[in-house]
Amino acid sequence: MIYSAASGKRIECAVKTSLTLRKLTTKEIAAYLATGEPLEGAGGYKLQTKGQALMADIRGDYNNILGLPLSTLLQELRKFKVLV
């Protein structure tokens, strides 16, 4: 949600992004677990590091998986005339 106290405007939106992990062997899973990365990331993987090797397909905004859909945020902020 984006809210402007000055104008009283409020915008809410949701961004859907889907991710498919590739089929992994038991050995690949064990090797990834041994890195300790799965304990540091939501969902048990971190796409910005070694976890990229686990990914088969992504549909939508990659940044949304990392935590913030930047392109959508910028589009919405333009509605508040914050950005040109």
C-alpha cells in the first residue's frame, strides 16, 4: 500500500511472480544445503547467489522474488506525481 497524507490518496496493489525450480538430484540438494544458504533466505533459497542454479523458470518481476517489485512501485509512485 502507498499512502499520501498530503493528498489523502491511497493505492493498493499486488504483484504475482511465479518461480519454478528445476528437478534436483539428491546430491545437488545436499550440496546446496551444505552451503548454509537455505537457512538465510525465505523459502529456503537465495536467487541472488548460489540459488540461481536451482531456478528453471521465472514468470513476472524478478525483483518481486527478492522482496520488492521495483517496476510496479515506480509506476505507482508516478500516480502521486512523486516521480516524472
